[in-house]
Amino acid sequence: MNLSCPFCRKKVPPGHSRRCRHCGCEVASLRTITTAAADSIRLAIEALQEGRDRDAHDFAYEAWGLRHSREAAAIGLIAASCLGDPIEIPRWIRRRREVVV
Amino acid sequence: MILPSDSDLPSDRNEGQSSGNPGETPWWEDPDLSADDENESGDGDGTGPGGEEDSPFGDEDEIPDIPPNLTSMAGPGWRRELGKEILESLRDLEAIEDPDDEFAPPEPPDLFTFFGELAALRNELRHQGQRSHQTLNQLDKTLAPLLRKAALTDQTGTSPSASGPSGDWPAEHRLALVSLWDLLPQATAVPAFEAAIGPLLAAAGLVRIPAVGQSFDPATMTRAETVPATKKLPAGQVVREIQTGFLCHGHLLRPARVVVSV
């Protein structure tokens, strides 16, 4: 996932730099959160592949809580559809609309 | 059972009925249509529509005959109107917003957004601190010659004003001191600062114009606001000082802006 500086909105290149090279804003914590969200999405995909729909849904929700992203919304919607949950499906549709729009 | 309206009939029949031509055959007496009805209701084994086993309506005798003068209750073009209404209803359904959008509580922000705002605020604070540091450095550079001059005055015991009405102080230094004095109400937390600037004002030959409680003097004061006079507060008295006025060696440097009772 791409990372942008929250202060100057410039793109932060991947690496281990703790600060934005344009404005000096500290981005280390944001990088950690982004990595954790990507890990959760990866776990959700693995769970979906193994047929563990409930786990996939939980991982997707965890990723969504860490960072609102298109990937998390898509995986969450797929997991909710696999579960056939009539409450979670519209929620994920709304979440996906939120990040897509 | 929905009967076709006049407009649904074939054009030749419709015209025949609407014109009231008695020579035309009405649709319910058309032998072709009767034959179609018999074919549709028959089950293919030769049993007629009037058979007791085949009729879904029971005995044929119970079905009332359609009177020859019966016309459809629906107006002309009812199919088109019905289709239009259904389409409008579908559009209305699509326009209805998701009720959950309104009633569901808003979702909490994600951790990324929260930490992003926190990092942006920290960075802004850091930038403001740097700017304040630069401003203080600049102020220090501006005040340094004034402080040196004041120290020299204390050592020699002579006032710069002794050298003449304008003294050795440049006009911009005096104005800088006056601006510094204006900042004092905001810097009341630093009493040492106020104590330091008092001797500087005296060294520069600046004297504050006393205002509060005095009578309004248009020569040294400017009336900024007025308040109604009371028994305790006679008219023409200065109630409050908005901006301090200064005299430089007896000459007016800046008039005081005051609130006067009228």
C-alpha cells in the first residue's frame, strides 16, 4: 500500500526512513500500521483460500480497523458473501463505497 | 378477469364499435375468438370447455353470461399507463436512500487516520516552534544595541536625552520600544520583561501619557469609544486605555487611544 505524508501529502517512498524527506514529519508509526494492515489482508486471503470464511472476515475487519483501504473492503465483502451474512454484506458494500468514492 | 378496453381491440372492430355501426360483429360474438377460447380451455382429449371434469370454474351454469352491452372498466391505453406507473414506482424505489445510512452509527476512524492526524499536528507544532525560535532570535538581535546603550547609561550616569531633544536614539528604536510596550499585556507572565523595558523607555526619553481616571485631553488623546456617564463617572473622563500614548522629551510621539464617558 502506498504511503503519503499526512502533513505535506507527498508520497513517501518505501524503505526504513522514519521521517518524510520533504517536511520532516514522522511517518514511522504510519508505516507500521500500513504493514500490519497488509499482513491482515494477506491472512484474510489465505483464510479464504482455505475455506475459513469466518476467519477471513475477522482478518478483513482487522485490516479495515487499521487502515480503510479498497483491499480490505473487497476482501471483507467477499468473506461476508461467503458467510451469507445479511447484515455484514450491506455494511461492507457501504465501506467499499466509502473508499472507492 | 380483465376485459380489454376499446383501444385494445383491433382497429377495424374499434372503429366499428365507436362508430356505432350495427352491421359490425362485436368481439364477444366473434366466432374466431370463441374458437380460440375453446382451444385454450380444452385439455386435448376432446372434452369441451363445458365438461364437468375440465372446467376450473365448476358448473358452467354458474358462470353468468356476459351481457352484450358490457364495456371495459379500464380506460383506453390502460396497458401503457400501467407500464408507466410500474416504471415510475421502480424509479422511486431506486431513489430511496439506504435507511441504514441514516440510522447506523458512523464508523470510527481507522488507526492510520488517527495517527496521521497526530503526526501532522506534531509536525505543525515543530514548525511553529522553529518559527518562534527564529522570531525570538531576531528580537534578541534588535534589542541587543538598546540594552547595551542602557547599560552604558547606567555606568556613566548620564542620560542620552542630555545630548539634545532627540538624543542619540534613532526614531526607529523609539518606535520599536513603543511596539514592544504594546506587546506587554500579552507578556504579563514575564514580569522581568516589563521591569527591563521601563528603564529603556526612560533612557530613550519616552514618557507614558497618563490616561485612566484623567480628563480627556484632545491634545494627547484620541477618543476611540464612548460610554454613557453615570453619577460616579462624570462626563469627559477617561474610563479605559486601549493603546498607551507616549511623549518624547515633551513632544507627542503617539496619542493614547481611550474610552471616554459622555
